[in-house]
Amino acid sequence: MSPNRVQHAGSSIGLALSTLETNQEPSVGSEPERRPVAKSVPAHESARGTARDTKGRHLVRAAIVGVLAGLVAVGFKWSLAESERSRAGLVQWLRTLPHAGLWAWSVLPVIGLLIGSLVGWLVIRFSPDASGSGIPHLKGVLLHVRSMRWKSLLPVKFIGGAVGIGAGLSLGREGPTVQMGAAIGQAVADFLRVPSRAVPQLLSCGAGAGIAAAFNAPLAGFLFVIEELHRELSARTFAGALVAALSADIVARALGGDLPSFAISGYSAIPLAALPAAALLGVIGGAFGVVFNRSLLASSAAALRTHRVPRWALPGLACGACGLVAWWLPDAVGGGHLTAEHLLSGHLAWGFWALLLLLIAKYVLTVVSYASGAPGGIFAPMLLLGAIVGAMLGGQLSRLFPSLQSHSTAFAILGMAALFTGSVRAPLTGIVLIVEMTGNYQQLLALGVTCLIADLTAGALRDKPVYEALLEADLHRRPPAGNSPADIAAPRTIYIGVQRGSSIDGRSIRECGLPHGCLIVGIERAGRELHPDPHLVLHSGDHLTVVVPEGEAAKAMTLVRLATGL
């Protein structure tokens, strides 16, 4: 497949990642590798595998993935908290030394340069897919243009993220937690020899469990799977994602405390008369999300074009810059979760210009940190940026309208949801995520208005969701193997779920308009295997086993579009 065709296919599929599964795995290293020829799975073998793989077994596996992902998430959170605590303690100790103002400011940049460079070397040497957030890589795995090598990814992502973010990189732990959760799903699939058609669902379960454990937000983790990763209307997908998210959240709360992610309280509902202000914040958040996305893409592309500095040294330079800022503005470095909590609770009662300075510093450091390729996500920095924008707008509105004085800080909550929706383009996940993180259900109506306007604004500006755009940029830079017929596997079996409203929902197999040479060899409906008769009518929730002919990888993408309706 040519790079242009791969990019076009990724753009066409967008967020609709189905249960597509193949027997071949593309390379994930810095150079393309020749893949071994895969063998197709006969229909009778597929039928036997389906009969053995019941929904009950899938839910048990999802629970196992959820528990393990929850343990990894808690361990990552504790490691990162200890690293950031050590950085803050070092700064306080340096300030007590004689003549500290003359030389102590240079200590953190030097430490950051060394630690960041070590992290960069670990990523490039052992697991290139551990760089960045990890969510674009996961989307690529579900599209079968990337593979999940969990044995190397898990330790590099865990150690690199904890050390790099702890040293000051302006990145979050949530994206890495999602990717590590998906890696747990792949590990469980390998150990239990899960049928190949169930593997993508298990990876999605791990990703949702990561969100749930990272934010103490099980419903947000469940919706993240459905809205962002795995848009398939089947009870199997829904139930597995929910079981994994609940299991991970139980583990996280048992080990880390049964409290919302942000320990805040005392916010009353924004009055109906202030909903236009919430809509205005949605416009600002949607536009800011577009700017944020395009800055990430532009800076990442610029970093890749830089050849004077070794690739492994870029995280070191970014970490050094963060260490320099940390001496004068410590709230701008690291993940930003604690700073956002202080802002929401009113403990960071800064004026407009101080917040503007923090906004600019955090924005620049986040873009630079992500472009360096260090392990770390954009969730937490994005939430802090949104909270700052909301607090700034709330402060100004309270001056113009004194009746909003008691609600001015509540706009910080709306700002987080607005920027998240404008960037990720998942409004339902954004609403539920912020509600569960803050435990503030009173703002549900205002959150709905803000997120809807933010999503419409970003759509009007013709901006792609950030994770989809980052995946397409990565595919353009490093296309999967398969540019020649020799690199494309022989006839392969793929698995795909039919969505409600798609072009094949409610049509017989003969009327589906499948690509030439593609053959449906198995149909699973409500746990039963059906014979693929040409006159059989397909329905949403059906899982199809389709054989794709040799050298026709683009036809797999066409099948996804037919089954998803997008």
C-alpha cells in the first residue's frame, strides 16, 4: 500500500475503529521490515473458535485485563508522584543554600538534560512506539497498521514516563496509562491464546481500564472505548469495556482512595442566564483546541526535520528547558494535575495577567515536550490549559456581571471540558470525564452546552481530532510495510463488526456490495455461528469473518467503511 493510500484510508476511517483483525503484523521499528507470509484461517476453524469463545469467557478476560491495568495505573501514578515530589523537594532545598540565586537555577536544567537524554535513548533503542501519548499508536494497532509489542513497550513506557515527567517534562500520565492498559490486553491475549477476532476488543478493554484507573472515572473509560476507539454497537463490546473499566476503577479506589480525581467541592450550578457565557467558553475552547492540535503537529514535524541534534537528545533538551522554567514558575512543569486542582479549589487565586503567563508557559512547554518524542500524554496538560482559560474568562465575566461572582471559578471546570472536546472531539466522553473527575454533577447542563459548542466550533474550522491527526502524521512519516506485492501477506482473514445505520446493516450478503474477491466465511450473531448464505440479511452487532485476497490491503479499509457507515 502506498503512503498516500494509507493516509487516505486512515482519514476515511477516522474514529470508527472496528474489530478488524489480521494474521499479519507490520513492523514498528525505525526501519520497515519484511513481514512473513500469513496463512488464511479456514472457515471451519473460525467457526470452532467462535463456538469456544463465549461471551462469558470474554467478560472474564476483560475483568482480568481491568484488574491488571488498574494495578499498573496505580503503580505508575505512585511512581510519578514520588518523582515529582523529589523534584519539588530538590528545588526547595536548593533555595536554602547560600547564594542560591546565582547558580542554583542551573541545577535542574542539567539534571533534566541528562535524564531526558537517557529516556530518549531508551525509547529509540528498545521501543519506538513508547514515544508520545501512545493513543495514536493504539488506534494504529486497531487499524492494523501498527503492532503491539508489549514486552518492550510496557517497561519503557512505565520507566520513561515516570522519570521524564518527574524530571519536569510538561506531559501527562493518562495517555501512557491508556497505552499500557492496551498492552496489558495484548499480554493477556497472548498468555490465554485468545481467538484473534477477540484481541482488538481486549486491547480496547485495556485502554478503557487505563482511563478509568487514571481518573477514577469508570464511565468515562467505558465511553472512551465506544466513542474514540471501538465504535461498534454490540453487547459484547459494550459489556467487555464496562467490566474492564469497573474492575480497574475498583482496584484504583481500593489502593489510591475512594475520591474523585480532583478533590474539590462547593460549586453550585451555573444559572440559566449564564449559559450564553458557557457557550462563549465553548467557542473559545473549540478554537483553542484547533490551535493546540496544529501546534502539536507542526512542532513534531519540525523536530523530525532536525538533523543537527540526535533524536535521543531531543527529550533531554526539552526536559532541560522545563527545568529552567521550574525554578521561576514551578506550576508550569510536570503533568499539571496538582496545579489544576489548586486552581479549581481556589488555592491558586492569581490575577488575569499571572494566569496568562502561566497559560503561555504551560502551552509552550507542552508543545515542546510532546514534539521531543518523550513518553507522555497531553490529557493532563490539556486539562490545566482549559482550566486556566476558563478561570480567566470567569474572572472577567464576574467583573462585568457581579451576580456571577460566586460562579467565576466554576468556569474553570467548563474550560477543561471545552478544550478537551475541541482537541479530542469526543464530547460525550468529555462531559462524563469532567463530571466524574470533579464529582460536580451540578454543572451537567452547562457542560453539555459548552462541549456541544466546542465540538461544533472545531468542526467548523475543519480540524481533525488530535489522535487521528497524530496517527496520520506518523503513518506519513513511517508507513507500514506493504508497499510491494511481496510485502503484503497472502489471503488473510479479518474480523469486523456491523454498526447500526451502516450501508450493509439490513441488507443481504448478496446486496452488500463487498469489494471484488472478498468472501464472508463466517457470521457470529448473539453468540451463535450462522451459515453465510447469500440471502442472509446482516444486522447491526453481527461479527463477520471475511477473507481478503492477496495484495488488496485497501479492500480491508473499504470493508471497514461499509460496516461502520463512515
